[in-house]
Amino acid sequence: MQKPAPLGYGLGLRPIYYEEIMSNRPPVDWFEIISENYMVAGGRPLSMLDAIRADYPIVMHGVAMSLASTDPLDFDYLAELKALIERVQPAWVSDHVAWTGVHGLSLHDLLPIPYTKESLDHIVERICRVQDYLKRQLVVENASTYVSFVSSDMSEQEFVKEMAERADCLLLLDVNNVFVSCFNHGYDPVAFIDAVPVERVVQFHMAGHTNHETHRVDTHDQPICEEVWALYEHARRRFGDVSAMIERDDNFPPFSELLEELQRMRDIDARIAAEKALSAA
């Protein structure tokens, strides 16, 4: 395992903010791109990415690798991804514990899996093959889920821990997804976070979601809620200095509002550091 150095506090790079970023060079430590949005032959997205990555570190985050699908791995997709990696030279590359299609059909969503030994063996083997092909460790994220399977014989956090250790991959802990999934299924988000291996986590995702009272949906179109901020603080105390970023994919606010959320992240971390220093004195 080769854990990359922390990058600080980042944002998702979205086209609506290109001009703001290019004109003002905001105080953001790094940007995360959606890999598939830049797997193109040319055009404005790639030219803007080239310009922005001249000043900021970049991380690549995918949504279409379909690691848990029973379809064969798509090596045409992986070849395009590898070409983008060579161009961008990202700090790391990530995708999800999920499947996005089967029988050659893409469903354009991150779909859940049963947490069984069979599923675990399957996804571990596929992660290993992807890592061998890309010649780098993959970072894998916990997805938000809305249904569960009676066939599951372990918890999600047990599955993720075993997957990371057996595949020797790294983890992206999506704090909002933990909260959403735990709310939807009635389990404890703190216990989930406490079961994730500290040494594997290289990144946090933070985001807003939609509250439908009976359930929560990971929509990335709202400010981060107080419950998720509290869970972030718990995660930060457990995992220490980990790169953290905010996703926003709809209902886009002024860029200044995202910078305010980033500052809140920094303030939480500074307070935790001060408390640790005081207790050590």
C-alpha cells in the first residue's frame, strides 16, 4: 500500500465555475474531476482542465467503471481512462463499490450489491485486474444505497474493510453517503466510520442531500446539513489528516458559498488540532 500525501481542501471541478476559477484563482487546494466528462478527443472541457491543472493538483473520480457488475470489465473504457490518467497525472483515481449496468446496458446510476462472500470475491478480483491494468492503486468509494438484500451476510463496513485489505486498494470515505445509507437502513453512522480501517482512507467526500423525511437521497444539490457536519468532525478525529472535498452537482450556488463550506471544514480541523495540542501540553 502506497498512501499518497494529503492535498488539503478541494472542490469538484464543474463547468459552471470554470470562469470563476480562471479569473480569480480561488483559495482551493485541489480539484476533483468526473473522469468520464473528460474522456473526449478534445474541446473546451479538456482545454479548461489543462489550464486549471497548471495551477492546482487534480484527482480523477469515475462513475462508470461498474466494479461490481457481472458484465466483463470494459477494457475500451479502461483504455480511455488510462489515456486521461497519462494526460492529467492525477494524485489518485477513484470509483465506487457499485455497478452501473449489465448485459451491455448502462443504467447511469450507482446501484447496490449484496454484501456476501461471493460479491466480495467478485469485486476484489475486478479491482485487482483494474489496478494491474492501470498500474496504480485504485481508490474506492462507498456509495449511497436505498435498498438492502436479505442475502447479505455481513455489514457494508465489514465488506468495505475486507475488500480494501484483500484488493490492497485505498478508500474514499463519502461522509454524506455514510449518513444517507445509515439513515435509510436504520444503522449507526458513527459505528460505520469506526469500522473503516484508518490506514486505507485517503479522501473524504462531503455533499448535501435531499431529505424526504422517510428517507434521504444523495443529490449533491443542497448545502451540507448539520448532521453530516457532525459526522465529518467524528471522521476527522478518527482519520486525521486526510484530503477532503465538497461535491456540488446541481442547484449551483455562487462559488463564494462553496468557499464558505470549505472554510468551515478548515475551521473544524483547526479546532481539533488545537484541542489535541492543548491535551498534549
